[in-house]
Amino acid sequence: MKTILCYGDSLTWGYNADGPSRHAYEDRWPSVLQAELGAGVRIIPDGLNGRTTAFDDHLTAADRNGARTLPTALLSHAPLDLVILMLGANDIKPQIHGSPYVAKYGLLRLVEIVRGTEYGFGWSAPKILLVSPPAVSRTDNVEFSQFFRNGEETSRLLAPLYAELAEATGCAFFDAGSVAKTTPLDGIHLDAENTRAVGRGIAPIVRKMLEI
């Protein structure tokens, strides 16, 4: 049995802009990935709305700093064969730091945590797949357009920067924007079909990484 941790934000949680609500369990991309890979793999989804790579957001009750909560997730679910990191969209909010280049270094910090954690029991660090989120799109939703001000431009830099980081660190990489587009309802989240597409798009990469 192979075990995979999917560590992300609202795109992994399954935020549905239509409502707003939460996508049905079977429509969320980790669930689709599970269906694609079959019973020999166990998918653990860990998505949190607003989660950043490594930065604080004091507007919310739960800790949104991904670097601070990742070690707990890793040790809670060890042993792990693969960790999929899909974060960065919230980093480009102006109130966080607004820079895709800084998001890249936040993601690097997560890679360092995955590889530097003492798992115990002789367990080795899992492999890592970096996933860049689909780019922010234009929306008439005033609140989201202001929370992600300039997001249409800055979010498009995440994919090439993450690809560079993956090559430099020996991680695998997937651009979720190659198979999915954000909804114009809020410019940041995915409708059901697009979140399913992410799960289907990731599946072949995971099969290759884990030789399944």
C-alpha cells in the first residue's frame, strides 16, 4: 500500500464558488486521484482554506502558515511515500506578501521540512511533487478581486518558478493550469469539472513516481 499526502489550500479542500459551498467528496481532486490510482494507494487530503506556503495570516482563527503545520501533518500520517504540495495562490495576496518569487521560497521551505523531518522507525523521507495552482482569472466579485489584487499577472509566474524549483531540488512538477482554469465567479477557485481535471492530470505523474 502506497500512502500519499495531498497538502494544500482551498483548491485541495474543495471550495466551491457556486454557493459558496464545498464540492462533493467525489469531485475533489484528491478523491479523483484516489479513484484513478485504485485500491493499492491511500490518499490523505489535507486542504485548508487560505493556507499559505510559509506565511502568517491573522485574519483567520486557524493557523494558515503551511510551514508551521506541515510537520504535524507529516508525522500524523507517516510513513508516507509521496507528498503533493499545491500551495502559493494565497501567498500572492497583497496582505500576505504579493510576490510569486517569495512564494517560491516559501515552497522551498516546505521541501526542506519534508526532507528534514525525523520520521523515526527507520522511515525515509517521502518523494515530493510540486503543483502550481491555475492562474487567477478576471472576476466581477469585488471582494475576491481586491483580496487577490494584481493576481492575474502575478499568479502566472508561479508555474515557471515552481518548475525551476522542482528541477533545482530534484522534485517532480505539475502545472495544474495546464488542465484546469479558475472560475470567473471569484477568479481563484475551481468548478467541479476543473477540480476533477486536476486529479486526472496528476495521476500519470504519480504512477510514474511510485512505479504503480
